[in-house]
Amino acid sequence: TLVKKGTYKVSFDDQSGELTLWRGSKLVAKTTARLEEYKRTSFYAPAYKTKRESDGGALILTSVYLGGAYAVIGAGGGATTGSNMQ
């Protein structure tokens, strides 16, 4: 799912391991994730982490900070679903 720059509401259901991204009332993406404790090495934690798909490729969202832990995306092996944003 293509997620463009912007402000999103992120929620994580620890029972189902499901991470959802909302923009207003529109569901943008839903995927599996797992929580990973964040070991502080500095005062600030990045709000999200990305990696490059390949040399010169697109950035892929890999985790989202949820106050003390990161929700690591795709950790449950499920595929990301949702609608592309234009």
C-alpha cells in the first residue's frame, strides 16, 4: 500500500497483532505487526522507521513508534492491505 507523506492516526490491536493507519475517517492500510521494546539510546525516538526497497528504490515503512515500543510491520507474515493514496 502506498502511504504518502502526511498525518495519520495509527492504532495497534495487541490481541490480533493488527496495525491500522487512518487518514481522517479513511482506512489507508492494515497489516500484521508485533511489538518490540524500544531501548532508549537518546532522548528522542523516531516516530517511524523505513528501509530502501533496493538501490534507488522506494522507501518502505518498517515500524511505527507507539510510546515505549515499535510496532514492527509484517512481523506476523501477513500481507499489507489497503487502498493506494493518490
